[in-house]
Amino acid sequence: MTVTLTGTNGLFTRLGKLFQLAERINTHQTNASSGLKAEIEDVLDEYSSGDLEYVQDLVATDEAWQKNAANIFTTIRSIASKTLIGMVDDDVTLPAKSVHEAGKELISQMETASASIKGNVFSAAVSYGSSNTGDGKGVVSLINGEGNAFQNLRPDTITLVCTRDAQVSGTISREQFTVTKSNPKITDIRDVDWGTGMGLKGTGIIVADPAYSGSSAVGRNALVNGSFNNYSTTNNPDNWTAVVGSFGTEFLEEGTIKHLGDKSMKFVSDGSTLNDIKQQLNTSGASTVRLRQEERYMMGIWFRPTTGIAGPSEVVTARLENGSGALLGSTSGDNSTATLSFNIYDFSSASWHFTSTSFSTVKDIPVTPEMHLEITEAITNTKGVYLNGFQLLRMPKVGGNTGFHALVVPSDTDWIVDDEITFTITKDTTGKFSTYLDKFLGFGELDLQLPFKTDGSETVADSLIA
């Protein structure tokens, strides 16, 4: 037996009626032509500037009247909670009669039945202060450790400022950034602005230094010598093994054209050989780090093409493999394949460039996965690419259960105090059930989100909210 989702006495049929009541109230609160705010404005329009003192009480309590119109939301929350817990408990007998336990069971049943609701769609943009000195990068992921898009984010514009640099008391490439601007997190469900703002002001982020290596900690490089700075044997970067090509021929130590340290590594092509080096994880002499299950990881690298690349397609790829040649991917969700490819022909040979991706790890982590860095589409004979700052790291999460993954990476031009990075999180598409489950049942803070679809194929339609 499973919980009835739709139809007569279905869970979402019942919740849909409750949430429709909330929609009616919200319209009353906010409608620009006929809502409460508009009606208040109509009253004020009847008073000249000299008589506004007569209606000052109405002006001063504008927001309070809007909130008071939604006092019934507390009752809606209570009924929705009782309905969810009661219907699920009637089906399976919950270990604890709570929204959290009922939500987990509902998620499990919906996954088994391939049932889904319409999902929220968020997007992120990264921008930099116009007067910045440092030219590192900010990296954002709106995907969780299971490979699914976060459903309970809060739209916000978040500005981080470098508050400690290496010029005073910090360490090069490990500068401190602090959030100086973030909208307050609106938690009162009666507030018309509920669901906006993350309240991150004061949150700190330490720059992810690729040389801080061989660590499984959040924000630290799992790869050893990913910066290609260390060579105990000439042309052979420590902790790396040649798979295709030879050290000293296809792979060269470079001390002049470098980035983030004293050296870089140069891939040289003969026009046909697909160079490949690897580093095995959880292995002595390579990297002893074990990857974590269902975590969001970033893979990123700095690169610079040599001059004279003929094009049009000369591709370098980083691949995290399972040890048997197959890509390490996620059990479900989006943007989950652990591979990063870039066509060096598309980039200037006069400067260094950063590229990255993020992915979610599987539950069943291979014992000794391998990170490969290889040419996958041949480069012009005698030409190649310089490589530096290669990272594989667990992404920090900012904002708790309603937050997102973000980090800052360094460049050869160090961050200094007052450099700025801005992350802008926007809600592009609203899934009504997804949003109301967060609003009235607290799914966001409980780190719960139901299976969802964003392509219109959901099985539980938002039209039930009617």
C-alpha cells in the first residue's frame, strides 16, 4: 500500500485546495490593481498633501495590514502538516510523527513510483568588482550532492569582499572573503516577500588554494601536485604517471611560462598522439584521499595554449574515471558526469584561462578512482598547452539547507583587500507545490525536496492548486 497522491482524497489533491486558499490571500495582499495594497493607495489618493496626517496610521502600518491579511497562513500550515503526517503514518507507521519523517517516506514512495512534481528552476551569475586587483574566479553550483537542482533556494544578490590578504596577515592564494551584502532572510510566512534573501551577511569564505593538496576537507584539493610545481625527476611531475606519451617528450617541466607558483607543466603534441597522464586516488605515492559519497565536487584548471595552434578543434579533457576506464558519474540528476573538456584553439595564447565544472559522486565510490588529464582531439604538431592549478575538491555550501555551493579560486595576480565578487541567484521558474511545501511545511530547512521535473512531464500537476 502507498499513499494516494492524486484523485479523490489524494494527498496533493487535499494540499492543492489548501494552497489555493493561500494563493487567494497572496493575491489579496499584492495585486497591483485590486489587492489590499492597491486599495490602500486608493484611499491615500483621496487625501491632499495637507491632509495626509488624517491617514498617517494607515501609511505607517501598510506592511502590517498586508501581513495581518495572511494570519490564516498559520492555520494552513497546521492543517498541511497534519495532513501529510497523518496520511503517511496511516500507510507505514512512522518512527516519529513529524514532517521530516513523513517527508522522507513520501520522497521514497514517489521515487519508487516514478512520481514527481513541477520543480523550481534557479540560475546563478558571477560578476567581479570593476576595481579589483586579483583576477581569480568565483564558482557556483546550484546542484546538490545527489545531482539534483536545489529546490529551496532564496533569490538574492550576495557580495563578497576580500577582508584579509597576503599583504598584511594572510597567505597567498588563501585570502579571506566575507559576505558584506545579502538580503535578510524572510522567514515569516505571512510576509509578501517570504522566500527571498539568504541572510548571509558576515559569512566567510577562504580562497581554495590548489597547492593546499592531498586533503579530503571541504575546499581543499584532493589532488597532490595539481599545480605541477614539484618535479623530483626532471619533466616528471611528482605523484603523476604517464599513460600515453613520455615524460621529457610529450610532458615537459616549464619554469618560464607559469602560473600560481614557480612552474607549470607543458603538454607537447606530435600531431597525433593523445597525451594522457593520471593520478590515482586512495593510493600511496599518488593521492591518499578517498572521495565522499553523494557530494558536490568541483574540477577546475588554469591553462594557456602555446602560440601557433592551427585549430579548429584541439581539445584537452580532464576525466575522473572509476579505475576501469569508465567515467565516474552520479546515480541520478543533472550535470553529474565527472569530465571537463576545453578547446584550446578558442583561447588566447597571451594569457592564462580558468575553466571548471562540478559533479556529484555516486553512492558506491570506486576504491581507487583515477584522475586523467589528456588530449582528446589532437593538437597541432610541436604545439601544445601549459597547465597549472588543477583542482578536485569538495565544494563548500553557503546558506545552510536553503543555500548553494560556492567557492573562490586564486590566480597569479593575488586577491587584495576590498576586491569584490558578486553571486546573483535568480528564480526563473516556479513550481507551486515545490514552493508551498517549503513555505508551509518547512521542506527547505529540513533539507527535503520531492522528486521533480522541469520539462513538463511531472505526474503531479500544479493545476491541482485550484
